[in-house]
Amino acid sequence: MSLFLIFAAVAPVDLFLGLGVFALCLTVLWGERRFWALALVCLVSPLAIFLLFDQVFEIRFPRGILTNLWYG
């Protein structure tokens, strides 16, 4: 339940950042300890979700710190 609270705290700043933090925390809770695997999940999962929704489904994410860089 605390994982959802963390996501809810970070998502208003930027949904993309919230997805990354959620993926990282979930992977740590599953027991992953290798830094490269954590970094890969933390970066690739949100990026894949973002590009899928933005480019394929043409659904824009709410603007935030990182999404403003993409949307201009």
C-alpha cells in the first residue's frame, strides 16, 4: 500500500517520473538487487509506456517536469 502512496506523491510532479519510481520500488520489493537491472527497469519501463501511449495510441500524458521536455 505504501508503494501506491509513493506513486501518488510523485505523480503530481510528473507522471513519467512517478512511473519510474513505481517501477523501481516494485522491482526492489520483488528482491532485485543488481544495480544495472534496477536502472534498466526504472528507465525502460516508463519510457516504453510513455512512447506506446504517446506515439501509438496518440494519448498525451499530463504535463510535468520531464514531459514538458518532450512536448515542448
